[in-house]
Amino acid sequence: MQSKTSYFNGTLFRKNLTRFWPLWGGASFLGALFPLAMWMNISRSLHSYLREPLEFTNLYYNTLTGLPVVSLLYAILCAMVVWSYLYNARSVGMLHTLPLRREGLFLTNFLSGLTMMLIPYAVTGALCVLISLLYGSFDPAGLFNTILGVLGLSFFYFASATFAAFVTGNLFALPALYFLFHFLAVLLEWILSEFASCFLVGVRSYYNGATSFLSPTVHLLSHLGVDSTYEEAERITADGTHYVDSVLTAVELENFYLIGVYALVGAALAAAAFVLYRRRRSECAGDVVAVGWMKPLFRYGLAALSALLGGRLLYALFWEGGFQNGPYAEALPMAVCMTVAGVIGYFAATMLLAKSLRVFRRRSWLGAGAVVLACAALCAVLRFDALGIQRRIPAAEELRSVYLYAGGNSYSLQAGKDDDMIRQVLDLHRAVAADTEYLRSGADPDDVYHAYTELTYTLADGKTLDRYYRLPITEERLAQAGTYDSLLDQFVNSTAAKIRRLHLDDDYAVTGGTITVYDLAGKEDSFFDLNSREAKTILDAVGRDTQAGTWGQVDLTGSDRDDAYAMDLYLSFAKEGPDVDRDADRITIAVRPGMENTLDCLDAMGLVQRERLLTWSQYYNDEGWSEEYDEMGTYTETASGTGGAGGIGIIGGADGPTKVYVAGTVI
């Protein structure tokens, strides 16, 4: 009989490998297909890029960046077969009567499962190394880093699967808990963001990855990358022909240290699993949760997820479509929907833990009451903004930069350089925050124009604060000093904002452009490409019109203005300097009567003939489009907005993607 003090049992190790050989054997077969296909590709081509050592390393590294997904799925399969005896009362009782310590069982099974994880990678890697040696493409440094990466990822994922295996006593619950552990942080961030956007004005539902480090697969896929450097080199073919080819000169793994960090996390999880195993009762086989102190977490955690997900679904089905007033959720109906879903989740978790349907006892109803109070409290906190989220406006001294998108244009403002404009933006934001109840009501008429406004503050510590608003604009509020309508109008129509749209005071340089003139009188259109010098000449003329106040007026009410000339004038820009965030921009300039400097410039360059110019209104009326659209009952100016109608003097962001706003519609 073997000693009870043995910490490793070779017989059990071999039995695990032989018993579950279809798992690692099938995985090895699938893995071997990849290098075999690669070998056939190389053998068919004498000029295959894989004949270079660095290209093989590049291949290794790119494969490694996708390995978290493979390891995530394969690790749970290995854990399920290795620890399957824990979930059957007869099997666990039999194995625990053997002359083996718990430490020996844990270490033997853990090593056998980890070996199953590594065998397919070893087979695939050995074939790749053999092929690289065969064609002289062997790179020991790249291979060494890849091996370390594979070992680290395999250890972490199997350790996390092992930890999940000791939390539960049910084989079917194991994969559910395993994937929940891996993606709970991302799921909660998305759910809470979506839920907050239902109540808080200016908060948009989106995932920003703030908690991705708690979801290792997501974090590794988004941060683990390959930095490949290519340079042009001259090549000579067998017949003496010269050609230029891109040659890989350097390749590095970005954020390779993350694998080491998660390997250390895996060691901690393996140690925690070992502690759980030493205290695990054999009688817990079949329990959904095998750890006593985790049972309340499971019960109330499932209730919380049910309340958030199920409550939001019930609200959308039964209230949002037919009864909700305004764009934001109503607290009482949402609390009722959350309560129903949360209580269902609470009792479902209780039934799973008790393995019985008879759970409606006094103590259980007390827990259900706690769920009801939590749902009501969450809705109240968000509805009345008890945390001050929608009122959060940073002070000017906290800011590093501000990004504003408003009136169809974007503005990037730097602290210390654009302090006056930043102060205007902060005043605008305060006015918006003061009118949150007005924005929440959604009581404005359907024909009111809505100005989409986006704000991004970058704080001195590098953190960002984002806000998104759909602001109704009315003539009455535009005339009232201090309203957000008035402040927004003052900002977008200020000379400083107009100059910023034209990149006259930043590090962008005009690189070219195009102009198309629609000349109905001559029955032909004129199109010209503009070089950088011509585009700069036109830009300077528009700048003079800006100073004169004849260009760049943004009509926030969306009133119809088709008095712009029938032409499409585009100017392209590129950012200068080493620090390039948004390195290209393209703006559209609407040319209107009164822009004498621009018209004189275009006429002098031979691009237009002023006496033959038509406005968009004249162009489409002569074409008969307006009458046709009127008969159809469609908004007439939809057609005539192309190329600068709709009251927008300039269309396109100063530092962002080009957008065209016409009569309240993004084109």
C-alpha cells in the first residue's frame, strides 16, 4: 500500500492521461493541421515570406495573441475531465478512501490536467520548429518568448478553471461559473452603464474597458499585440530583374508582461483552490455551490443580475414603448420591473442551493424583501442623481484638454492655449446640467431642431469624462441670455470657433481640395482638383470673410437656408508635428452671397464665373425638384440641402470625422 504521505502518484497521473486521451489527442490532431498546412504553403513557393526567421517569429507572436481564446475554451474541458470525480458522491467517496493525501490528489490531478493543456501546444510547436529548421528560418529568441507565453497562459487558464471546479459540486454548473468569473466584470460594466443611461442625462451606454483587467481574456485580446517593423529593400530575381520589396526588420510583443501578471494570478488561484480542497466535504458532491460562505454571494448575486437584466427587459416590453414620457426611464415602473425579475432570480438561486422547490419560507421572504428594497433604492439613487454624476463638471484647473462636438463641427481645446474657449464650454455645460429636468421631460414639439453635442474632458491625471446630449433648440430660448441654447449659439458662431474650424490657429496645414460648380445655365458642371497652394489661397480668402463676419454662421434652429451657391468646395488638411492624434481632416465650405473675398478669389483663379452662379434654391427650382417633392408631401429642402444648404456655414470637424448636418439630418 502506498504511503499516505505521498504528494504525487504516478499511477493516477498516467491513468488520467490514458483515460482522457481522446481530449488531448483530438486537440493535438487539430493543432498539427496548422503547421502541416504551413509546410505545404512554403514548399510550393520558393519566395514564401516564411523562409525568413523573423517572419516565423512574427507568426509565433500573432498566434500567441489569439491563444487566450483557445486556452479559455480548452482549459475548462481539461478541468471538467480531471476533476469530474468531485461531482459524483460514489466517485469522490471511493477516491478519498485511497491511501493518498488530499495534497497528493490535488497536485497529481492538477499536473495531469496541465499536461493535457500543454500536449497539443507541444505537438504543434514541435512541428513548427521542425519546419523552421528545415528551411533555415529558426529564431531561438522568438521561440523562447513564445514558449514562455504558452506556458503562462496555459497555467493561468487551467488554474482559474480549477478554482471554479472547487467552488461548485455540480459538473453542469462548473462551465457556467467559470465563464461568469471570466466575464463578470465586463458584463457588470456594460449592464450598469446601460442602466445608468436610462436615468442620467448626458450619460451614454457604452463599454470603455475600465474593468477589463478583471476579465483576463478581454484584457489580453485588447492589449496583447505585435509590433512589426517593415523596411523597403531592393531584390534581384534569377533573371537579374530588380524590384522593391517590404522586409520585416524587427518584431516585438506588446505588453508581454501581462502574461506574467496573469500567471501570478493563476498561482494565487491554484493556492486558493488547494485551500478549498483541503476543507471540502465529500458530501457536497451535487451542490451548485460547494463553499458555504459563497452561497449568500451566489443567491444575492443571481438576484442582482436578474434584476438588472430581467428588469430592463420587462421595462422595455411592457412600459417603454407605450407609456414612457420622454427619452428617459421612469423610476417607479422600472423599480416594479426590477423587483419582479430580482425576486424571481432570488428564489431560483434559493431553489438551486436547496435542491428543492419548497423554499417559500419566512426566512426566504426576508431575503426577497431585501432584494425589493435594493431595487427601489437603486432606481431612486439614479433618478435623483444622488451620486452627482450628471452634475459632475470639472474645474478649469483640473483640465488638460477638452473635446467638443457641436453644430456639426468638432473642436479640440488645450488648457493654457484655449482657456477662453474652455471657459465658454464649461459655462455651456453648467447651463445644460441646470436644465436636466427640461431635457428629461422630452416635452418639446416634434418640429424642434435637436443639436447633438458631445463633450470629452481629459483631466490632468489622464482620466476622461464623457457626456453626450441631444439638445432641443427653440427660438424663444435662443433669445434668453444664460440658456444653453444661447450659450451654444454664442460659442459656435464666435470668431474664435470659426477660425478653429478653418485650422487657422492650430498645427494643421491645408494639403489640397476639390471644387465642383453646378452650372445649370450652361448645362454643364465644372470640376477642379486643388493643389496645396491653390487650396491655401482659397483658405486665406475664406479667413478674410470670417473676420468680416460674412462666413461661418451656424443656424442651430435648422431653419431652411438654400441661398448658398450650387457648388461643392472641399479642403483637406493634415496635422503637422510628431504627436499626431487625428492626423487628417476634410471640411466642406458653403459659399454664399456676401463672401466677397472668397468669390473674388475663385473668380480670379478661373474656377467660377460670378455672373453664372446659381444658388441651390434656383438650381433645384429650375430642375423642378421642389415641385416634385411638394407633391409627394416630403420636406422640400431635403434635396436642396446638398453641398452646404441647411444653414451650416462649414461642415466637418476641425479635429474629427466629417459630418454633414442638413435640416436636422446627418448625411
